[in-house]
Amino acid sequence: MYNSRPNLIIGFHGCDESIRNHLVQNPNSVKKSQETFDWLGHGFYVWENNYERALKWAKDKKKRGGLTKPAVLGVVLQLNHCLDFTDSAFIDIISAYYALMKDDFAFLQKELPQNKNLANDKHHDLILRELDCAVIEYMHQKMAEKIQNDIDAHGNSALQYFDTTRGIFTEGGPAFEGAGIQSKNHIQICIRNLNCIKGFFIPRDEVKFP
């Protein structure tokens, strides 16, 4: 009974300034990421209450030639029914689906995807999370099939689609010598149900007070 999280929270999405302005002016034109290496599966990504991390991500992407003018989009959202990997219950669920997927791949004589490091990543943070993404998407697919079968047979289902996925990640190497704290620690949210997004905004600059 504690799985529903209706409270409003703030997230930040790193992107090009043109995309930020477009989404503020056209809030119904959201596009989901569908990369094979998405850390939390397919959806619209935000950093939970972490403006600086979103900006750093956008600046890093500019260095790689992925955008022109780094910017941050503010997002007001609800998690609702959340696949939350900070909660042990959901880690158990995804582990069980991994076992099922592994069996399916073995039956089909296919190799499982693997999480991979970028060639120039000295911290070995497994940036390309192809296995994680595949397991999460496998779980969503199997749940969708079960929900539809239940509806066809009984008119309803006890299962619910997950609206969002949430995870805490450590990356970037030690924040200082000997530290357990990593320099790019963050909480990331993947929004699958776009109705969880209540609005976008351009973040204000902080002013001195008083």
C-alpha cells in the first residue's frame, strides 16, 4: 500500500536550449528516449532535484558534439506507481524478471545483452547499460501481456503498469582521495507515463537573500 507516490517533486532535464524552449512552449511534444542502453528503460529522463548534474550532463554532451547550447529544463512531476530501485521490494522484482529473461534467452540460444564501459571511461562506470535496459523492458512487456490476458479473461487485472522508474547511481570516481562518495552520484527518474509530467519551466537564477 506504500507503492503509490502522488506528491509533486522537481526534476531537471539536461538538453539543448532550443529543446528546453520548445518544451516550455509546447509541453505536449515530449519525446521518450528509446536507446538500448537507457539506464532505467525507455522514457523521458530527469535528474531528481539536481540542477547542477543536469547542466553538467548537457555540457559534457556539447563536448561530444551532441548539442549546441547546454541548458536545463525544469520538470514538475509525480512518481505515482513507481518501480523504485531504492526500495528492496522492487529490486527483488527486477531480479526475478532477470531470471525469467535469462531462461528465455537460453531456450532461444541467444546471448544476454551486457552492460559496457565507454572506451575512454577511466572509472569503469558501465555507462552503456544494455543489460539493465533489456531486463527492465522485458519486465514491462511481460507485465503488459499479463494485464491484457487478465482483462480478456476477467475484465480487470490486479497488476498495474509502472508510471515511472527511479534509481540511485554512483559514478564519476571518488569525490576526494579515499572517499566512498562519488563525484557524479545522483538519483535518476525515467518517466514512462507522460501524464506524470505536470508542467515544464525555465529555472530561475538564484538571487541573494536577504
